[in-house]
Amino acid sequence: MRLMEKNKHVLSLVMFFILLIALNACSSSSAPDSEKKIFLYGERHGVEKILQKELELWCEYYSNKNMRHLFVELPYYTAEFLNIWMKSDSDEILDELYNDWMGTASHNPYTKEFYKNIKSKCPETIFHGTDVGHQFHTTGERFLKYLEDNNLKDTEQYRLTQESIEQGKYFYENSDDVYRENKMAENFIREYDALNGENIMGIYGSAHTGLDDMDFTNSVPCMANQLEDVYKDIIYSENLSWMAMNPFERIVFWILEKR
């Protein structure tokens, strides 16, 4: 009996030290150096702790590195609506977007507060949406109408909105995750190249941010993997999804990350 209790005690100590090592490894990844220009952070969507960390990171880049361009896992037109909202005196646009997100992980108060905090703390932030056209029948159509009402039909904004809507329609009609992954990389490249070398930060689901990872269907390189082929060593990527894990999940995560 005493031997069993002793073994349990030893096992508990071992697990405790493994957990400490894992937490340290997850939380103290090497700081990005000044040469890197694309900072990607992988998340589990809608988690308060992760959103708080992402806000902290963005505020740091915004204030101390003069960064202004934030790439997000949203359609082109949703990010454009956010940019208009950033300059408005009300939250009407954000409230409409939030309603459009119903049924998704983004439809929670933490996500809404995240954007409000960016508006108040980092008011010159410019959002870039590089996902396919989710909510194309609500947000997408509403943004097209906004452009038409403001005599902006013959613009790049209108063309890219239509393109994003078509991407969304194809993705949902065909349930084609490989198509989406490839389009996310293409859209990212278009938006980043237009900035002529500006430093940027990007927030995406962790399934899209592993520099050596395949997409979750294991069919094509994930978005970040594809981006690394183009931009090489200017990309830094860190997975923040461990912040939403229980202790056992964190240990497994650390082991897999260190393979």
C-alpha cells in the first residue's frame, strides 16, 4: 500500500515537472527579431485568454513598432466594413457584423470586445480580410450595396468584394477545404504585396499558421506553409491555441510541437 502511494507521489511529481517544462516552452518561444516582417499567430477562435493575448501583442506592435496593418481570418468585405467602423462615431456596423456571425465561434462577447479595444487603443489599425467570402449573402451583399450607394461600383473595392463573394459561394457549394486553403494564401499574398514591405501581424486559426504543416485534410500545405515558400524567412509564426487547453492537452501539445 505504501509502495503504491509512493509511486503515485513520484508520478505526480514527474507530471508536475513535465507540465512546468511544457508551459515554459509554450509561453517563452523566441522573440521575433527585427528582420522579420510577417508575424502570424494561430488561435482557437473565440477564446477570451487568447483574444486578450492577441490584443496585447497588437498593442505592442502598434505602439512600439509603428505597425498599422492587421490581417484577419475574415472575408475581404468584412475587414473593409471594420475599417469604415473604425472611423465612425457609433457601433452600428460592428453590431451588424456581430449579428452576421451568429452560429460561428466569433459570435461571442469576447470577440466583440476585442474589436472595440482595438478601436479605442489602436485607432489607426487597418484590417485586411484574406479568407473566402463567409456570410456572402448578408455582409457581402450589404457591402456591395454600400459601395453602390456611394458611387463606388467601378472600383477595386467592388471587384474584390465580388471576387470574395464568388469564392465563398464556391466553397460552400462544394465543401472544398483545399480550395479555401489555397485561396486564403492567394488572398494574403495579394494584400501583403500591395503594402510594399510593411510589417504586418496576422491572426488565424492555428490550422492555418503552421510553417511546416499541411491543411487539416492533409491534402495541401496550409496557408502559412504556402506563404513561407514565397516569403521565406521573413515569416514568424506562433501557436497560441495552447492557452485554451487543459494541463494534459498542453503536455501533448508541447510534445507534438517539439517533435
